[in-house]
Amino acid sequence: MARDLQDRARSGAAIQVRDLHVAYGGTRVLHGVSLDFTPGSFTALLGSSGCGKTTLLRSLSGFVPVQSGSIIVAGQDVASLPPEKRGMAMVFQSYALWPHMTVLQNIGYGLKLRGVPRAEIAQKVTGLLAMLGLSGYEDRKVTALSGGQRQRVALGRALAIDPGILLLDEPLSNLDAKIRMTMRHEIRAIQQRLGLTAVHVTHDREEAMTMADRLVIMQAGTIAQVGTPEEVYDRPATAFVANFMGAENVLPLRVERAEGGARLSAGAAAAMLGDAASLPPGEAIAYFRDDVARLDAPDAAPAADLLVPGRITARAYPGGVYRYRVETEGRQITVDDAARHELGTVIGLRIPVQRLHIFPASEAGMAA
């Protein structure tokens, strides 16, 4: 039966969301969201608390009603249909298992509601347990299982009804770090094996980037950026996305047009950026990650980098490198560096300009 499940790879259903508006009471949560989910894709919805990612997922599933807009699955608008009519299955953060039932009964519950014969349910559950690494657990009560095992049971229950679409509502947030890492790979492997269209809500950037082939970054009920993990991480479309994806260091700049590109200046420090056609002149904000800059002598040659004078105000050792707080240009910058420096040391903060994410100051003000 396990082989049958593996061989029965199916193409997940396509989802087209068009101009979706959702409100709780008089408070609008989603503001005209439009988004396509291609068959067999794994999409992570990512964003700060309250951004609307969970509301979007629950709107897809049918647990939250929509004000207006459409949710088209395989050519049919399902926005007005109940959850059980949408061809989707959902795995919840809390697992939502029946504590008085066995593993077999929990996984087969949806099949029982559909009138599937008991012998067929048992056969299918046996195959799912083999896929999930739970063979022999059929008669265990779910209260006797570990967190990781319970999550596998919840996943098995979702898969038992042969959904074309799998919705995942922060399913790993209650697990410890080691089990969470294992379950990331297991869920992704099962999704690929069965060809399901998966939509995964998470607040964990690393989880989203390691599991999904596409990220949807949400901000205040709208979509800030859609792209592959590489695109969103390396080429953020807005200051908000840059900051959210880990570029938390902020440095004010001035951009001036110059022959061959743009001149970037931070106080007395300056450097040239060659590929700057889309960067308007004027006040700007640069975002960069902790591992981009390094510490140097304050009088070192800047070469092609931006060498900004600063002073070390704090030091920590998280392992492998030292983590410093550097005060420069009225800002506190976090920098990882292999060398040990004393507090109060005046240094040069060396920043490769090609690693900066630069946005006009007016736009950067909306990043918070």
C-alpha cells in the first residue's frame, strides 16, 4: 500500500485568488489580494504578526468568509463553498486531533465521514503510516505520542482524503528545534512525492526559505513581494521586505548622480555604485545584514567600499565570530567579525556597496 501511495503521484490543483477582501467586523484585514498558486507548487506566506497571512490561508480553506473577490480552484469559484467542498485539507498549529481516538481512527476520520468502508480505511491508513514512519502505531492513543508523532498523524489525516491542495497553518511552531528541522524536510518530501499544491503560513524566515519554492511576503493586508527565496532574499523589492528578510542594519545615505553610476555618501565617507540606474538622487536609506560589513582600521584605504568611522559600544560571542554593536552616523549597527576588539575602540566600518539594499528615504519610512 505504501508503494501505491508513492506511485499515485498526482498534480495538485491550481488556485487563483482575485481581488480578495476580508474583514473582521468593521476592520479590513485583506485589501484586494490577487495571487496565483501553480499546480504542485509549495508557497510560504510570510510576514509580521497581523499582516493577514493566516487570514488569507483561512479564507482559502473556507474557515473565514470573504467580503468580496474570488477563489478559483480548477476553474470553479469556491469562495462561497463550505470547507469540505473545496478539495483542500488543512493541518493546524494545534494538531486538532481527537484525544479519545486511536491513530487509525484519527487519520481515517475524514474517510469515515465520507462513508468509506472500514476495511478500506484500515488499508489506506496503513499505507499512510508507512509513508509517515508510524507503522505499528495504529492502535495507540494520540495522547501517548510525542509532538512530532502527533504532527505526523495530523498530516496523515489531511492526506487521507486525497486533497489536491494542502494548507499548513504554522504546523511546526509547537515542536522543539530538532524535531522542527526533521519535519520541515519530511513535509516537503511528501508534498513533492504526491505533487500537492501546498500553501504554508509561518513567521519563521528560515523555515519558509528551506521548505518553499516561492515566498509571498505580506504587509498590512497586501502583498509586498512574490518570488523565489533567492529573489526575495537577495533582491528585496521594498525597504519593508529588506528589513523583514534580515537586513536590519540601517544607514542613512545621500545619493548623487555621477559619471558611471552614483556617488553614495554617509557623512564624510563616500563610494561609487556603478549599477544605479534605478536609484533616484537624494536622501536614501541603506539596509544590510550583520555578515555584510566588517571591522577595519579607521584610516584604512576604502578601495571600492564604503568605509564609515565608528566606535564599538558592545560585544558578544554567539560562537564562531564576535558580534559587535557599532555606533556610526547616529545609528547602532550590528556587525559579525572574527577578530576580538575592545569596547570603545574607534574603527572603520567597511561595507561593500554592492551588498547594500538602498531605497529612497521617503519609502524607507514605511518599512516599520
